[in-house]
Amino acid sequence: MKTTDWIRFNWDLNALEAPASTPEKYHLRLAERDEHEAVVRVLNASLSLDSEWSPYARSISEFLDKQLEAAFSKKEKESHVLVLSHGTRIIGASLLDEAAEHEFHVVSGPCVMVEYQRRGFGSLLLHASLHHLKERGLKSAQGVTRRTSMAANYVYPKFGGTGEAFEFAFPEAD
């Protein structure tokens, strides 16, 4: 195992402002059970095409697959995955864990298809994710990202996010 520097972000959900409106032609909602494969494609494509995550692509993919199986296996019609769609196409997703006692609530972070990145959709997804967790009764939320990632530098500090160094043992990719 290789120990890498990560940052754990914390958001005080009591201080969170109401989310901004979603741009026209885009929709934020919880994924439905039959959208499992589309969500997997979005998460994997978003992470595998980002050089920051590529050394860990296999391990992250395996971890997220297990988390998504759990999220979509619940009896509810909807999962704990927030999606952003453009028309009928899912272009972004954020896997959440609503259990207050768990260590991380923003599990995947906001993942957006490459062709839709740098338009503010990551920030939109993060804010909507935090708002969703607040609506579910959480007082604070945590998420982890690489110290050198775009998320750590530009997205996660938004909405009152504060980061602290975090050592995380992650299995090395082949």
C-alpha cells in the first residue's frame, strides 16, 4: 500500500445557503434504480480521463462499484446518487452516504463528463449534494480528495468547505 496525502473537507450544513437554480435544459435529481449503468459510466469516465486520478483508477473504480451496488440495491425507487442530466443524458453524478455516523458523506465527489467540465457543473453538483444531505438531517458533511486535485483547489473550498491534511492508505494500481 502507498500512503498518499489527501485532504478531508468538512462542510457545516447549518450555514449552507439555498442552492442556485439549475440552468435551463439541465436537471438535478436522484438517480433511479434503472440508471445504475449510466451512473457507473459517468463516474468511471470522469475519473479515468483525469490524470490526477489515473494512478488509482482501478482501485477507485472497484471501490465505487461496491458503493454504487449498495446505493442502488436499497428498496427505495431512488438511490443516494444525485445526477445532473442534459435532456435524457446523465452528464454528472455524485454518490452520497446519508448516514450521519459514517466517515464520508460525499463519497465520489461531483463527477462530470469531460465535455461538460469547466462550466460550473461540479460546483452545482457539490452544492446540490450538500443541500440534499442537509435535507436528510445531517448537520455536517465530509468528503476526501487528493491534495493536488482541481476539487481540492477550486471546488471543495466553496460553500464553507474547510480542509485538513488526511493520510489515507489506498491500494496501489497495477
